[in-house]
Amino acid sequence: MATSKVLPKIAIIGGGPAGLTLASLLHKSLPSSSSPVTVFDLRPAPSASTLHIPSGSLDLHRGSGLLAIGKCGLTSKFKALIADCSEQIIVADKSGKIWYQNHAQNGERPEISRNALTYLLLSTLPPDLIRWNTKVLSVTPGSERKWKITFGNKEQDEFDKVVGADGAWSKARDAIPRASKPFYSGASYLTFTIRNLSTNYPSLNSLVGNGSYSAFSEHKALISQRGAMGSVRLYLMMTIPSSSYFSDSGLDSLPPAELKKKLLGEEDFFQGWGNELQELISAGCDAVEDKMEARPLYMHPMGDSWTHTPGITLIGDAAHLMTPSGEGVNCAMLDALELSEAITSSLETEGGLDEAVKAFEEKMWKRSKELMEDADQMLKIMLEDKNAPQQFCQMFQKG
């Protein structure tokens, strides 16, 4: 795309799905000789072997995640990376009784592992566009309407546009007036990765199927997703008043045998659940190799917005953190697509970049508000409704 305008120097903070999608689309749209975009990420650069590490899965939707994949020119490559987890859905209660089962493979919401999605998006970007192992300490006003980023090594640089795609505790968000802080949702979860489930636990392999499996009861949920190497990613979600309970109680650092005893032997956890579900939890405990992943779930206020601030904006979890619903990554990738279109179109119009980004934000706030409300309602059904399996059955049947 040829343009006589000066291209903005853009910093994207965060190399997750939102940040990498935006970088891919801008790299594709803006003149390649100018290289005005840089992505900054705290993590080390992923190696090719990362693709095969179990990482949980994401279902992408036609009007959002899949749309962004198509705009990045990655549809064919995407289809080659979705074999680890099917679209199958199983919903059960705590006894293991199945209330809903769907084997449909219509491609409406194909699953891809988190690592595979990262690998896919990185394939569109030159290596020097991303600065890995780079910690962002702060984002502050710079000179001549620019924004200054201070990095962990005390280095500083200024940019015309900063995009915060850096998740719940976004440094970019800290720089924006009226941008609220995340608050604890009241739910937390433990994560386990069981490798080679099909060979090591054939009966459990049959239980959870080839896609996602969920069981609900009494302020608790068990959710599994298939992944690379015949693995299962197992999540134990529960209502817990304190965001620091897992660390305060020491549960997150218990040896596997003690953790298993606590989870399966105490009424506050999964005592009384069906035998097969307890066996699945037991297998998860046995698979713990180091410190278990234990996390509280945070969210932004529904309908949250902020004071539009020239030169800086947010996408993904940095903009609208919500509890798990299957929409988070899709909303984030659609944010990236719409922001990329706002940036590139501003180079050809009189309104300028700031007006284009302001219009993008207003559209995003309206769209994300509805999704955040849906996510909150889903969390309430999962962890507060005694008839959660039946409610999910009705929800899926309605389509």
C-alpha cells in the first residue's frame, strides 16, 4: 500500500494472540520497507519444539477468531494444526452422568492449541519485529505527543502509538485515565497436564472423549481439553472467597500424594464425586512434576471503558478481561483485526489516526460489554446453579 503520509511508529506490548494478530495484520498491510511495528514480550522466544508441548486449546469462531486468521492469510496452515482436539462436547454432573454430548465436526468452532496458535501467527512475522525477554516497566507521556516506554534494563524508547495487548495487569492500561483495575471474580482454578492419556489411562481416555469434557456440581467444576501428545489439560474450578487462598493455605505447593488426599477426601473439594472423575483428578495429581498451576480468575467491570487518550489504546484482556467463556481469544483477535483496519485506513483519510482509534474503541466497548455479560452469566451457571448440567444442556440445544 503506497502512501505519502508518515507512518506511525507503533509499539505492541504483549505477544499473545491479540498482539501477534495485530502485528501480523499491520506487517501485511503497511509498506514492508518501513517496519514501523515492534512487539515486546517478557517471555523467551518459543522454539519449534514448543508446538508439541501440551498447552490447552482454544476454539475459534467464524465471525471473530477465524475471520482474523483468514485476514492474516493463514486459513490453510490453520487447518493443518487442529488435529489435537476435536469439537466434541460432553457435559456431565458430578456422578459422571452425561447430560449433553455433541460429536458434530462441522468446522463452526475448530479447536487449536495455544502453542500452535502462537506458532501459526509467528510464521507471518520477521524475527526482528519481536523483542523477546523484554520487560516493560512503565508507559508514560513522552515528547511531542509521543509515549515513552521504560524497559527492565532501564532503556527507554518513544512511540507514536502504543497498543497494550499485555493482559490483565497491563502496563499500558496503567497509563490511561479512568481505566479500572481488575477485580477478583470469586472463582479460582487448579491446572494439571496429563500426558499420553490414551496409552496410560485408556478408561479415562474414553471418559473425556476427543474434545472438551465438563462436569459441574456444588460450586465446583471439572473441565478437560485434549491436547498434543495425546494429552489432557485438566482444570478444577471452584468458588473461593479469597484470591490468595491457594497460596495462603499452601495447597498450591503440596506434594502430589497430599494434594490428592485433600482434593478427594474433603467435602470442600471433590469428595463424593463419581469414581471415574476422582480417578481423573488422581491422575492429574500424579502428573504434577513441579509446582502446580493455581490461579484466581480476575475480570474488569462489565461495560468498562476509559478516557480516550491519544496515542495509546488497549486490546484483548488488557481492554476487557473476562472469565472463561470461549469468547476471550476470539474477542481479542477481532479487536486486533478492527484496530489494524482503523490504523491502515487512517493513512488514507483526513480524520487521522487518533479519530480512527477513538471510533475503534467505542465499537469495541459496546461489543465486549455483551460478551463480558455472557461470560459472567456462564460463570454463575457453572459455579452457582445447582442444575448446571441441565442448564448447559438447554443452552447447547438452543444453539
